[in-house]
Amino acid sequence: MYQTTVGVDGMMCGMCEAHVNDAVRKAFPVKKVTSSHSKGQTVILSERALDEQAVRDAIGATGYTVTSFACAPHEKKGFFSFLHK
């Protein structure tokens, strides 16, 4: 699993977050995507690492601007995660 954190400029409300989330879901096979207009970021969980330019293009097509991009391996953390070590 990979966690991609994207800085998005221009989101002002919950509807803006929904537009960005829908654009990401439409462009990529993702497990989960969440956006926050107050933080100005979108967090994407996916099986494979996402191409930065493709993410910029998908979000840019909705009228928002990508300000940053970071992709890193993601390890699921849960209540019983300590048992799997």
C-alpha cells in the first residue's frame, strides 16, 4: 500500500473536497481518498505508487492547483497491530 499526500490549492468547502475526491477515484484505482479544505490536502491510499504528473493532471482538470506531492509506503495501523510484530 502507498499513501500519497497531495497539497491542493483552491478548495473552499466540502463540495470542493468531493469534486477532488471524485476526480481521483475516476482517474485511479484507489482504496481510499480523503480531502480537507481546511488543511488544503488530499490523502490517497492505493495498492501501487501513483504517477505525480497523472495526479497533477487529474486534479488540475477540476480547476484546482496541486501545490505539493509526496508518496510513501503505508503500513496499516490498527488496534491490534502490535500483535503482528
